Amino acid sequence: MQSTQMESLHIGNMIRAELKVQGRTITWFAKAIHTDRTNVYKILSKETIDLQLLIRISKLLHHDFLLECSKTIGVV
């Protein structure tokens, strides 16, 4: 995999962008995933994330982040 593909694959930024598209606040997101805002900011700052958490977030936001990652790295 080329480094430029990995550099563009920052899951926290992808989640943040989708929250913005949907008009969701950090407070809403924190409540929805049963955590506090501090942990949400930690999640959004990460380049990688636990797969189970990513699946939960994907379901919550009705957005397939796994597919988006696959497209970004050229698998799909």
C-alpha cells in the first residue's frame, strides 16, 4: 500500500466529517455511544480505531466506514 493512501486514511477525520454532514454535535455523538465528550475527542483524533467500535459507529450514523476505507485504499 502506498504511503499516500495510508495518510489519507484517518478514521477519526472520516467520522468527524460524517458527523458534520449529518449536522450532529459532539454532545449528541457522546450520548449516542454512551461516553463523554472527552472520549469522543480522543476517538476523533485517532488514525485507527477498534473494529467493534467502528461497526457500532457505522450503524449509528448509517454510514459504512469499512467500505469507505476499502475504497480509499483501492481494495474496492
